[in-house]
Amino acid sequence: MTQHFIVIGNPIAHSKSPEIHTLFGAQTGLDICYQRQYCPDDAASFTAVIEAFFHGGGIGANVTVPFKQIAYECCAARGGLSEHAKVAGAVNTLLLNKALLAKGVPPAEALYGDNTDGQGLVNHIQRLGWSLQGARVAIIGAGGAARGVVLPLIEAGIEQLTIANRTLSKATDLVHELSIASTAIADKQIKTCVTAELSGEFDIIINATSIGLSGETLPLNNALNCHFAYDMMYGRELPFLQHFEARGAQTSDGYGMLIGQAALSFERWTGHIIDVAKASEALK
């Protein structure tokens, strides 16, 4: 029997998720159908789409911009949230809470939310051979992308973390909110600063902003260096990576993160573990 999955977003035509998950289905021998689902940009429309999908027998859904926070609120009021979703304040993976289904709760009222973005980032960095254990890490950006990766990085054993943002108050507010949400984060002393003042030597610097996609450049301090530079964006030349590559750092864009988070979603839905290295090679 065919298992049905979707990715919900606005816009959504550019999404590579169907290609990625179709490959996962072939790798695991599962008969799956994974499609893009456009949705008007409002909470009522999103709720209607996911209720119809799961009521109709859908197995799992990915959620992308601009619906991750709406999905979070929906799951918080229904089937529950994973620890990573709670800390991130966002959901990118929807599935059904089997315990509630066993009690006779309708699928639309048993929606469970997870967030695999940060774990996908960590998995990709580890596949690159960049050690996170004891690492000095800086994240540039204090939005949703940064929020989703802090806990997975700490769980991976990093030693120091600095969050830099153009607006300092946004970075300090993020650290405060995350510390309330997670004792693991509260126990880690996280530094904050303005992006232009971020300086020194780091093992890994992660760009969690979308500035590179618009052709803009970050106001990087000339005294800022790293061994490895990672940009969560992908699909084009990225000024952030070019900057650190010129300084001798190893670099990577975020396409591997996309595959990694997708593999974790697929595992949540089907129970099948994906050979991510093999899938990444096939998707090049």
C-alpha cells in the first residue's frame, strides 16, 4: 500500500523534498508518494490542509516557511511536541501520536510535532568530519534558524557558544528564552555580541541568516577567524563562505543539512534509518 507524505509551504514549487524522499523510499524499498502542497498564508488554511491530509490517511508531513510556528501551536494544543520542537518553538515534521490514536482520538486531534532541523545540521557537520566535541562555536543570527540549532549543538558536546546578531537585544532575548525552555541550555554559559564585534578564533562559525541569498554581505570583523565555516543556506554562491574560504577555512553550505533533517523526518514516520552518505552522493 502506498504511504502518502507532503511538504507544506508558501512558496513551495522550489522544494527539493519530493526528490529527496522519493530516493529514501527507493533506498528502503517502501512504496511512497511525496508531494508539494501549497497553502495560503494563514493559520486557518494551514489547519484545514493538515486536518484533511491526516484524516485522509496521510502518514507524515514536512512544514516549511512560513508555517513552522503555526504548526508548533497546532501540535501544542493537540497531540504534543518533542523536546527539540519545544525548545525551537517551531515544527518542521508532523506525524500522528500513536498513543492517542490507540485511545480513539481522531487523527486531526492527534497531531505530534518534531523539529529535525538542528539535528540535521549536527549530523551533516559530523559527516563532514568536523569535530563538535569541545568545539568553540559561533552562530551568526538570532532568528528561527538559530533557535533550532542551539540545543542539538550543545547535545553534541560543544564547549563554548557565542550568538552574534546585528541587533544585540535580539541575541540576548534568544538566549534568555532558550535558557527558560531547556535546562541543558541554561547550564551552558552562552555569550552574545553584535555581529560586527564578533572576533577571535573559533573552531566553527555558522551563518544562520539568509543575508547571503540577497547578495548582501555580513559586517564581519577582520579579526574573526575559524577552521570551519558553515552556511545554512544553499543553492548559490554564498559570500559568507567565500569570505572564510579566502582565509583558509574549510566550508560547506546547508544542502547536507536539508538531506539530514529529511532523513530524520523519514525515520520518525517509517522507522527506517536512511544511509545519508549514500543518499547524498545520489542527490549530487
